[in-house]
Amino acid sequence: MRLTRTLRSLRTPRALALDLSQPVTDAPSDDLLARFRAQGRPALRDVLDALEAAASDPRIEAIVAKVDAPAETWAHAQELHAAIIAFRASGKPAIAHAQSFSEAGNAVLAYLVATAFEEIHLQPTGDVGVTGVAAVQPFVADLLDKLDVVPQLEHRHEYKSAKDLFTERGFTDAHREAADRIVTSMHEQLVEAIAAGRDVTSERAAALIDQAPHLGEDALANGLVDRLAYRDETFAEAKRRAGEAATLVPLDRYRSVVRRRQLRHPRRPTIALIHGHGAIGVGRSRPGAMGSSMGADTVVAGFQQAINDDRVRAIVFRVESPGGSAVASDAIWRAVARAREAGKPVVVSMGGVAGSGGYWVSMGADRIVASPGTITGSIGVVYGKLVARGLFERVGITTDEVHRGDNALLMSTFRPFTEDQRAKNDAFLDRVYATFVDRVADGRGLDRAHVHEVARGRVWTGTDALARGLVDELGGYRQALAAARSLAGIAADAPVKLEELPHRPLPERLGLRPPADPEARALLTGLGGLVRLLRPGSGTQAQMPAWADPAARAGPQR
């Protein structure tokens, strides 16, 4: 409250200061573990909202940003890039500063973001290490041979390369083709950003990438940066551009003011925001040391709350997932379908990756929005196991067993598949793939033969997915929200409330109190959430060693 009064009373101009020296995060605001791991990293939505508000705020005269390492994915970098370009349309200056575009890592993504600014300042001892785009894939087939571990993995179809890590010693022709196209598409996007931002031809931009890394003086001479300056000099320049008496306002303080403004419209139409982050699994979404999981029950509960809430006019479903459980993906797909049947339009906003199961949960939406660098598609399936009996015997571990049922040991790591089991697995894979392709064709309004041609397990960038009908539009949060407004019949300039669902106060998130919504309560109730929070490894598939790829675990992986 004190800050709000201060900003209202003071008439001095301000420059909004963005600290993008650490990558933005894209997790739900109620993911406590993700926020703890972030350790001060800015939230992507906070940055986007602040930039949008600052463009029309007469008190904000300029923005200045530290851009040493703003993003970890192409999609995040491109969303930041687009938001800065939109801010500049207001006519206000925007200045970026980096100590170096190499030492902090993520040099390509950091420089891609920087190209959106009117000016790029570089510390005199810094470099511009924008050396290009590459994909390096390890293969462990030789290691498995030495360990006497036999991979028994099958896929549909040849581009579904998840199993290649275990079965190959290098790229297959299909894997190389797909990887080469991904790298080419991203290189094209980088060239385009540099050409537009630095006002040079595409040929010149490509040549500058090939000549990198550039020392500071060389980068200045070649127009890659506008000034060699230390950070205090850049901030002083931003204040000068905003006005001699200007002060700097940090992002977190300005964002709190923006949120308070949004609360002034309690009766605004509501658009629900549902997050689907991480590997897809059954049960609840869970925190984890390596990242959160997308639990089907949690996501379905969010859709159920949106369906039951008369205030919700549309749903934005943010998907950031490489895939996972087939049945969990299908449960989320059904929730999307039910929301649409209830008259709640669903718009998917794809993050850095939304492939395999991440595409399955997206394909039934009214509209799919992806960033140019989003990795998506991978319409296929992989299934199998690693047979480690030889390894265990080599280190002196033997096993014995009794069983009833011919296939009781189907997924045992100590027995290879029988011919009959292989045949059953093949039939199962064929059914899953056929279902996947049919639902893509129905959801996207495409011919099945066309879907099969662009599917077959192949991954695409958002740009290439758009050209093949797998997504509808290129963009990020802002474009998805605009699409949701349009589908819900809300005017483009009308204020809306973006509400994260499922809404779960802290006791609910810890499993100490059931959700208020009765149908969500049926999915998310009891102390199981607290138990899983304390034992995050519980509930994983039995029989598979911890080092096994998720694709080799029991159950098909999409």
C-alpha cells in the first residue's frame, strides 16, 4: 500500500529495471518447491505483465534490463523478445546490458532477447559468443553391451527416437533428418532476429554468426552492440533517457502495483489459467528434485473447477511437457473435451516443449498457440524394457521367482519378452499410435493420411508445426490470452481476470484439507498429497531400475 501511494504521489519519471541475469521461470504460482528452487528468478508472466502495463503507464518513460541469461528455452526467449518489441511500439526507449554474451551461458538465447531492444550495451571486457545452433545426442548402446544389459524397446514410427539412446550408436537416417531440421529452423529464427534487430540483411546476420565469437571492440565495429559500457553507465543512460530526475523501479515492486490495479475490477470476466508442467503421470502433480510432474488428477481438477465456475468464460492451458504416461495424457485430453462441451473454449499455450504426450493433451483444444522455437509433435509411442539379468549375475546377484499367469513377469528386468509377448506389444503399440493419429486428425480437422505423414514420432519446431497444421498460431501467453478473449466473445480491450486453477490454498496443496469444489475433491482428497510430498519417489513403477529411461517403464509412453 505504501508503494502504491508513493507511485501515485510522485510525479518524477521512472525507468523500469528488469533483472534478466537469471532465466525466467514458468511454473504455477502455487508451486512452492518450484518457487524455492527459482531463488529469485523472475516469473515469465510477471515480466510480460509488467512490460504490457509499462507501455501505457505515463510514469514509466523507459526500460533498462540486464540480459546476461534471460531464458533457458527458445520459447521463453521469444516470448520476452515479442513483449519487448510490443513495449517499444509505445515509443519509449529500451536499453539492454550484458556483461558478456558468452560467460554466463545461454549466449544465443540471451542475444536473441537483446536484439529486441533499441540499444544493446556490452561491458568492455565482454564478448558476443553467438556461434550458432547445434544438437549433440549421446548414445549408450556400447555401454549397455559392456554392462550386459539388453534393451528391448519398440516404437511407432521411425522418427520416434527416444529408444535410440539405448539401441543405437549414432543417428539413424530418420533421427538425423529430424534433428537437422530442428537445428536449421532454430538457426533461421536466430538469423531473422539478428537481421531485424540489428538492421542488417539475413546474409550479413548469418555471416556474423559464422565469424563469432566476437570480442567487445569487434562486436561494436560490426554493429552487434551499440556501446561498450559498464552496468552503472547503462543505468545512468536509462535514467537520462527517462528524464534527468528519473528514478529506477525494480520489476518486483512495479509488478505489485500492477497486481493491485488488476484487483480494482473484481467483476471482470474470468479466464482460467491451468498449468501442465513436467512429465505426465497419473495422480497429482508433484514437486521433484529434477522438476515438477504434470499429474492428471491435478490438471483434470483444474478443468473441473473451470467447468463448474460460471465466472470462467474460457481456459488457457499452458503446456510445458516432453510427454509421459499414455493413460494420464488421455485423461487430460478428456478433460479438455469436457470443457469444450460445457461451452468453455480452450486455448493451449505451448512453452519450450509440448511433444508426445504434451501434444496429446493439446490436440483437442479449440486453438493451439506455439512459439516459433517450441519443440512439439512427436506423435508416436515407445514401449519396452531393459533386460539387466546379465548385469546382475555379473556382479553376483541372482534371482529366483514363482508366478501365476503366463505374463506375470511381462515387465520384469530379469526376463526377455517371449515371442507371444512381443506380438501383444506390437498390437498394443499399433492401437496406441492409431488412436493418436485419429484424434489428431479429428481435433485438428486434418486428413488422416496427412497426419500420419507429419507424425511417425517426428518432432517439429513451432514454425514448422504451423506450416503442417499441427498448431494454429505463433506466439506465447499474450497471443493465447487474445485468442481466449476472442473465442469467449470478450472485447480485446476489456479488462479480464486471469485465475490460476485448480485453486488450492496451502492446506489443500499439502493434502491437509480437501478442495472446495466437490468434483475436484473427488480427485484431490486425503493425506496422499502430503505423503507424496514427503516421499516424492513413491508411486513410481516397480520392477524397473532407477537408471532406466522413462520410456522403458511399464506402460506406453507418448
